[in-house]
Amino acid sequence: MKTVQTHQFDSVVIGAGITGLAMALSLAECGNKVAIVDQRLTPPTVDESEEYDTRIYALNENSVALLKKLDVWKYCDQQRIQPITAMKVFGDKTGQLDFNAKDKSIENDSLGVIIESRQLINILYKKTSHHPNIKYLLGLSIEGTDVIERLRVVSLSGGLQLYCRLLVASDGLFSPTRSIVGIKETITEYDHFAVVANYQSDQDHYGVAKQWFLSNGDILALLPLPDNIVSLVWSTQKDNASYLSGINEDKRIKEILSKVGYGIGRLKEVTRPHVFPLRLIRVNPIFLNRFILCGDAAHGVHPMAGQGLNLGLADVSTFMELITNKQTTIDIGEYSLLSSYSRRRVESVTLMQALTHSLYVGFHVNTPWISWVRNTGMNIINGLPGLKKLLLKQAGHA
Ligand SMILES: Cc1cc2nc3c(=O)[nH]c(=O)nc-3n(C[C@H](O)[C@H](O)[C@H](O)COP(=O)(O)OP(=O)(O)OC[C@H]3O[C@@H](n4cnc5c(N)ncnc54)[C@H](O)[C@@H]3O)c2cc1C
């Protein structure tokens, strides 16, 4: 007969990506006993390397504030973090939008930072694995879950049963936990894939992030990293993505320069390209009885605005705010708390998904009239400092 081992926690977090680790750490810091479950057999760490990681994130000020609150930021190697001083967005004709750190507010001298995925994962792992309130359960996945009285029971592979007040799913875009609890998602497959690689330039980028919306619907971004390295994120049709990742370095650089012009200096490839499929995933609801979704498990967005992880970290800070604002000792799985979490997240997430999706669709329509409207629109917005400030504020509070 199969023996079932049972354990009790305040919270169980399924998925040890950046969002799940940040959520587990936040819950543990508030005094909760937390189990982190991941299907990987080994810790989610990534080898340290001199080479810059191909996975990099543009983080907004809210995400950085959360990482500071969790005491993660001070362990990040600041030499490998690049503040964004300005952003230039180019339309497919004459349209241009410029954002400058000075336009934003006086308390900040950057529009955000660029950081490597590897740094965040490794520091979050160190903090969580040494935390007295956190237990790692690796190489396991969820097989079922139910609510019994005021507890959620989580059945894991290997005959383990966990009892908790709150189950958190942060197991990525295709969240198996989401389907086990019966929450449906709507997936829109973009006909684009992202080609990502890093280049050393012989020219100073001055911390400026650049993005081009091209007339064929491609979106190409060059994001600044320290040491005058730029990270390419090129959203393009599948065939072109395969072509770009298959050709040699010289040809790839020629392709990039042919799209963005020659004002970015001479490039040398420092990390090989990787290709990622792109999807919009809308999920509703994001909570159930003693259950919440967060991170990519709760929302998938096109990376053109660099907001996916920012949304995930905003899920974490929203939940933390709700817990810490309560005066009395609370049950972290209580209905009113989870429904407030959902109400507060739905608006920002829907707005960001609508914005990125309409930009994607808008730049795929290529009639001269629409092209004129979008380029003129960009130039009009560029002349309205108040509106630009508002847009930046929105992007900072994913
Ligand atoms: C090209 C590209 C560029 C991007 N740039 C940016 C950017 O500049 N800024 C930004 O904010 N965002 C960006 N994003 C989005 C960002 O990458 C994601 O939003 C973020 O990585 C999601 O993190 P997560 O922790 O929610 O999920 P994930 O990183 O997917 O982690 C999920 C975890 O769940 C685990 N898991 C999966 N299945 C199971 C299971 N059955 N049981 C247990 N565990 C399981 C996995 O092992 C993994 O550890 C970009 C995305 C792409 C594709």
C-alpha cells in the first residue's frame, strides 16, 4: 500500500521562478511557514559567468522597490546593472517618441534598470534557501488539490500531501496548477518569435534604450547593459527568427544594422542568439478558494514593453501590501484578502495587455493612412510632456 506523508505549512508556492521565489520570500518575511515546490530536480540557480546573460529584464521602479524591501537589491552586483537614462521609440516613418529620466519625476534619475535574470535568480535562491521559514521540495509536481474545511490539501508526486491556508501558483505561462484547479485561459499565439542576443558596441550607449517599430510589423529593441553592451530583442515572424538565429554572426549584425541604421557603432556578438515564442495569455479568475495565481501563470504579455516580470513582481507587492495593511493577525487564505488581491491586479494587467496587444496589431496594418496616423500620433504625444509623464507613471506601476 502506498504511504502518504503529510506536512503542514501556512502557504505552498508552486514554481520557483523569480516571481515564485519573491512571493515565497515575502510570505516568509511576514512570518508564514512556506513550502516552495518545483518540478526541477536541482535548485533554480544559474552558473555565474563573465558573459552577460541572454535573459535580461528591464525592471521598473516598483519592482526595484520590492527587491529592496526584500533585502535582495543590496546583494546585486551594481556593476552589472544598467540604469536607463532615456528611451527612444521610432515609428516606421517619421514618428518618434523620446522619454527622458528628467521628464519623469525629481526623485528618480533613471527610467528603470536592466538586470540579468541570472543575478536575480541566484540571489533569491540564496535568500530563500537559508530562510528559517522556507522549505524547498524539488523534483516534485502537483497532482491534485482540494479544500477541506479551512485548509487546502495539495497532493504532490511521490505520495506527499501538504496542508496549507493558501496555495500560490507561480508555475509559468502554461501553469499546470491553473489547469488542475480548473481555471481556463485564453491564449493568443502571436505569429512572432523573439530573437535575443547580446552585442558589444564600440560606441557609448549612454544608457539609452532604443526601440524600432518597423513597417513589416517587426519590433526591434536594443537595451543597454554595462560595458557598452546592448541586448537585442527582435520580435519577428517565425521564418525570419529561424533565419536570423541560423546565419553567422557577421550576417546577423548586417541584418540588425540594415533595420536600425549605422548610428549604434560597430557590433561584436558576445552571446549567441536564443529564440522565444510569444503569446498573449489572459486568465480569469486569478483566485479561487484558498488559491491565487501570480506571475506568468496569471498573465502573459508581449515583451515589447518589457513588463512581464514587472507585472509578476507587482502581484507580489500587492499581496504583501494587503497582508501588512491588516492590523490583526490574519488568515492569509481568507476570501476577502484574495478577492481584494484579484480586484487590484486585474485593472493593471488588463491595461498592459490591451496596450501591448493593440500596438502589436496596430503596427501590423500597413496601409498608408494607418501608417500616417501612427507616426503622426507618436509625434503629437512627443510634444505633450504631461501625457508622457503619465505614460511613464503607468509603466512604473505595472
Ligand atoms: C524575449 C523576452 C523578453 C522579456 N523581457 C522582459 C523585460 O525586459 N522585463 C520584464 O519585466 N519581463 C520581460 N519578459 C517576461 C519575463 O521573462 C517573464 O514574465 C518572467 O520570466 C516570468 O517569471 P515567472 O516566475 O512568473 O515564471 P517562470 O520563469 O516561467 O517560472 C516558472 C517556474 O515554475 C516551474 N514549474 C513549471 N511547471 C511546474 C510544475 N508542474 N510543478 C512545479 N513547478 C513547475 C518551472 O520549473 C519554473 O521554475 C520577457 C520575456 C521574453 C520572452
